[in-house]
Amino acid sequence: MEVRVGRMPGPLNLYAVEEGSTVKNVLKLAQVNSKGFRIEVNDDVAELNDEVSDGDTILLTKSVQGN
């Protein structure tokens, strides 16, 4: 199965992963450190132990704070 991974702003990269892979597994494969970032899968907040599905998009975003 294939999953897209990226930090915003920045490019999205496509990775082939095994069924049952978690967000943590995919980020490790992509060599992306999530420290200090909010993790989203398909625009929903996600945790490192959440499983991903074929076609998912994992985004790491910085929290925006108001005044």
C-alpha cells in the first residue's frame, strides 16, 4: 500500500508500506521527526500508534497560536 508523508510547508513524498503499519512506522521510514509538530492523517489529528491505510496522507504541521 502507498502513503504520502510531508511537513507543511513542504513537499509530499510517496512511500510503499506494509499493511498494519502505524504512523510511527511510516515516519521512521520517511526519516521524518515529528517532535514539535502536530500529526494529521487525512486532515484528522492522529497519534503515532494509529494504523494507516492505503492512500492516506500524513502531514506534520506546526501549531499556529493567536495573539
